[in-house]
Amino acid sequence: ICNSISRPTGEGCRTVPLAGHVGFDSLPDQLVNKSVSQGFCFNILCVGETGLGKSTLMDTLFNTKFEGEPATHTQPGVQLRSNTYDLQESNVGLKLTIVSTVGFGDQINKEDSYKPIVEFIDAQFEAYLQEELKIRRVLHTYHDSRIHACLYFIAPTGHSLKSLDLVTMKKLDSKVNIIPIIAKSDAISKSELTKFKIKITSELVSNGVQIYQFPTDDESVAEINGTMNAHLPFAVIGSTEELKIGNKMMKARQYPWGTVQVENEAHCDFVKLREMLIRVNMEDLREQTHSRHYELYRRCKLEEMGFKDTDPDSKPFSLQETYEAKRNEFLGELQKKEEEMRQMFVQRVKEKEAELKEAEKELHEKFDRLKKLHQDEKKKLEDKKKSLDDEVNAFKQRKTAAELLQSQGSQAGGSQTLKRDKEKKK
Amino acid sequence: MDPLRQSPSPSSSRASSPRTFSCERLGYVGIEAVLDQLKIKAMKMGFEFNIMVVGQSGLGKSTMVNTLFKSKIWKSTMPGLRVPMPQTLQLHSVTHVIEENGVKLKLTVTDTPGFGDQINNDKCWDPILGYINEQYERYLQEEILITRQRHIPDTRVHCCVYFVPPTGHCLRPLDLEFLQRLCRAVNVVPVIARADSLTIEEREAFRHRIQDDLKTHSIEVYPQKSFDEDINDKILNSKIRERIPFAVVGADREHMVNGRCVLGRKTKWGIIEVENMAHCEFPLLRDLLIRSHLQDLKDITHNVHYENYRIIRLKESHALPRGPGWVNLAPTPPGPGKVCRWAEDDSDEDF
């Protein structure tokens, strides 16, 4: 059975009019219901020097008292502290993770201050990438820990950005959505604030730092986002204390010369921040993180590992194929190395064997020589012994012969002759 | 231990136990606005839905599709016209964009003329499985690119509507074979076609017999029991499961009944109203497919069927039926080819 598939080419599908109510306009609701049951994830990173009010601002933003003790200034290096909270509002569940830098800007040498932050952000991307590349994966229930928004706290000096700020923001702008905010802005007066904001914005632009721009492509939010973009960086004040002002309880900070209301737009930009961060653009922040920053990380990481999309013959490569090829290459190298080692080992063994054989041979020779010597000696001795025996025998013979003669002489009568013989003998 | 010293290593950054705070006590934050943001985004991007209709010719597949989406998706073929019977099984796809109240839906309908029409229908499900797998393959290839698109076009079949001929007895061997194979790869919704030839009692009996057949052969049709997430889903889906397969009638002509204009089939003995629950169960099918479970169909296709395909593909791709443009992703192991099995208990393997 052969099969032929006919498909329309390209995007030229026509729009067909409907003769009645079909009912798929409930699709967005279906989608939303699904998302509600799954819950949402939102991760904020707060970068800023110690004492700029990061934790207080988080408390104020989310109307809750998150636990945590204020940090000291004596940290030896920059660390990141992360906490996850489950927030519930009507039927929406939000898994909020707040990551704060601890000890940022406290060291004497701040050259490496940005490194732990960049490493942390990369580690979250890496974890997601690992999950995505697994063979058996559960992406739809995966707890997404990637940072969606980075609030950069600028100290309210009123002059300009510190070099630490510029360096850190430059390192972070391609990895995360940066929203710069001026912290503790009740320390700056209104006129100074405008100048400060202008100075900051121009410095960011001249240094090429890409901060997050609220999206203006959708008509429903284009207008409000457009105006808000002009107010960046937001000047915020955080406070969880409630004071009675007029006849309402409001969040505020009280000074002898007046009271600063957090939610008063004339006093600070807190409301704008909350509006932008949570009520209008939370979904866009998440999407930008996934489709821009994460994709960039993924692309760099995979290219680093040596994967390409097409090879010179323009045949599409697959990750698995390249991976297998690399693995085989690596295994081949390992094998080669193993072979080499084995060869070397065999060689050494041979050499040693040869050496030992040499030594053995020498020993044998020595033994032979010694043996020969010994035999020679022995022979000499035996010869000597033999000659000695011969002499002894000869002596004995003469002795017996002499005794015989003596006995004959004594019978013939003449001990003289005996004496003479004896003397002769002597 | 100094609480400040808890610098977590990045991978353990989600170590702290989540504390539940209820925002309502202290004031409104505005988190639920994210739902509206989601809706706006989804509507701007538009939706996609791919449906496949499978069944012998003459069971009213094209008419059913036209009735479901209330538009001339297809020219319904009438018997008797000089349309040559396809000699082989073909797959024919058509894509339309339909819009309702600002919601744009890109609908792709795949028809399978020639299914079950030959004398020897052995392996007639292979081209269909091949097509389904080819769509998964296309998505997978897009997904593993280094530089990939923001929105990968989704051509995967989200739902396969299987038309059972109204014999009134039980499922035929062809039906069983097909359903068994396809339920593992795609969401299948079986329907009793041309149900106007059965009386209500016959319908119920037929339905029960089919349900028994499905249970005996462990065929899990949509909505699958094993994917029910919580108790609400279970209750809702059990009600649906009791009525599967729906007995449907399709019609694209309108007639006057009691002063109202309704879609129906006119016969000598009466008019069968398509949208009347007393006459047929078409409204149930439409509600299931479009009004309540469309997103769920897409989700299960993406989270379950596609993932299963991906696992098999990355591990033992030689066992799958091949479509055109095949790229081997996994090394073929030495030895005889293994039977394509339901990859369930393999241990985790990292890339």
C-alpha cells in the first residue's frame, strides 16, 4: 500500500466563514484554566548593595512579611540567597522565588563581585537545558528556576551610577531582564531625582547596557508601557509599616518633617513598579526569559559543545548524531591511548626480560669459570699428591731394599759396612 | 549556624521549603492579572488544531467535519458522482483559518480516503501511523535545532476521530487492530457514524458492546483514564467515558422545524435534528472536541504522545515506521530488529 500525502504549500490557507456559533472562542479560557491548575512560577533576582532595602521592597511589593534577617557588611564575598514562597490570590497560585545578593559591594576589591551572580543565572539556565535534553523528561511539571526579572538597586547618591553598577549591569544585560530602580529614593529631592534619572539613563545608553523595555507591540498595553518606559529607572521606597493618614491605613515612612506614602504616585514610583512588574508584564517577562535569554544561552552552550545545525554538505545534522560521532571519536582516542600504553608496557617487559637474561648468562659464565678453576686446582693437587705418593713409595722401596741389604750385611758380618752404608745413606 | 552563611550552591537554590502566604489578608497585589496577560498573548498568537478523521468511505466523515466547524471545510463527496474510488490509502490534508469573537484558529483536517475499502486491508494503518509519526518527527527536528524558531509550527495530530460503522453488533477485527495501534500514538475518539440507522435501544446496546470490547482489548481511548489529573477531572471525564462512543449524525443542510432553522437530515419519516440531544449525540462530540477539551487534547498530545515518541526516537529509532525525510537519530544496535514496544520502565538516561 503506497501512501501519498497532499498538503497545501506555505501559508496560503484561506479563511473560511462560519455559518454559526462553533464554540472555540472558549479556547483562551480553556488555556487559562489549564495554566491556573498548573500554577505559575516567577523568579526575581534583587541585586544591590547591602542596606538598600531589597528585602523591604519585596515585602512591600507582595504585601507579605518574607522571613530573613538583615545582612551584615562583613561578608568576604558575594553570595546569593534564594527562597521560594507559595502565594495564593483568589484562585491563582504563584510560586515566587526571591533571590538576593548578600554582601554585594561590601568588599574592598570588587572586581569579581559580578561573577557569583552570573554563575547563578547560568546555573539555572543549565539546569533547564539539562532537563530539556534528557531522554525521559517532564518539562510541564518542571519547577522553572530561571530568573525572570532582575531588579537592580541603585544607591541614591544623586550623582551618577557607580562603576560597579555599570560593570555588573553590562555583564547581566544579555542574560536577564534588568529593571533598574533607585532605592531609598526618599533621600533625594524631586529636582535632584529628575537630574539623577536623566544621568543614569544617559550613562546606560552610552555604555550600551540593554535594560528591559516594556513591550509596546500590543495595542492594549502599548500606551501604558510606553509612558512607563520613559519613567525608568523607577524611584522606589519600601515600607511595611502602616500609618494612619487621614482616615485610612497606608504604608508609609514617618519623619519629623513629614510622612512619605509608599503608594502615593507623587511621592515615589512604587505603584508604577508594581503595575509594570506584576500586573501588566509578568507574562512578558517570563516569555522574554524563555524565548530570548534562554535560547541565547542554549545556542552558545550547544555551539560550545561542538554542535552545528548544518554541515558543509548542507545535510542537517542532528544533535544525537553529532553526539554519537563525538563520543566515538573520544572512545577511539581512549582506545588509542590504551593501545599505546599497552605497547609501552610490553616493550618495557621485553627490555627487562632481556636484561635479566643477560644477567643470567653472566652468572652462568661465572659459575662455569669458577668450576673450571676449581677443577684445575683439584687436578694440580691430585698431581702433587700423586707425585708425593710416588716419592713415598720410592722411599719405602728403598727402605725395604736397604733393610734387606742390612740384614744380609749383618749376616755376612760387618756392622761397619752397615755403618758405612748408613753413613753413605746419610 | 549563622543563617547568613547559607549561600546555596546554584543547583540547590530551590532547597528551602516553600512557605505559604495568603496575600488577601494584607492587601491586593494583583497576581491574578497574569491570567489576562496570558489571554491577550494567546489571542494575539492564535491557536492551532489538527484533527484526523478515519473511517471507511460513505460513513459521513467530510459531512461531520463540516458540521462540527459549521463551514465548508470540505466538499462532501456524494455517492453516485463520478469520484473514482482510491485504489490505495491516501491522506489528504486541508488547512483553514477560522475566526470567532477575535479568536483565530488554524484548523487542519486530515482525511483518509481508501481506509478499509480494499479487499485486503492488512496493514492499512501503517500509512496513518507513518503520517502521525512524521508530524512528531517534524516537530522534533525543529525542537533540536541550535537556532530554533520562537514558535514551532505544530502540525501534530491532536485528535483522531474514528468512525465505526453502525453494524449494531460489535467492533470488527479491523476496528480493533486499528484502535489498538493508534491509541498508543494519538488521542482517539471513536464515534458511531450514521447513527440514524439505529434505534435508541440498539444504540445503547451497541455502545455497551463496544465499551466491553475496548475494555477487553485494553484500548484506552480519549479521555484516557490514566491521565486524569485531579478529582474534578476524574468526575468530568468519567461522565464522558460512559457515553463513548458517541452516536452521531452529520448534516450540512438546514431545514425548517417548528419555525426554527436547524441543521438536519430530511427523510421520508421525519427530520433528524443534528443538534437535538434526543436525536443524536452530536452536541456531546462537539462540546468535547471544541468547547471543553480542545486545549486538553493538545496538552496530552504534547506532554504524553510526543514525549513517548521522542523517547523511542532517541533510543531505538529503528523500530519506528519510517516516513519521508528520515534522519537517523540513534545508533542502530547490532542484532535483529526489536519489536516497537511501549517504552515504560527504562531508567533515566541523560543526554
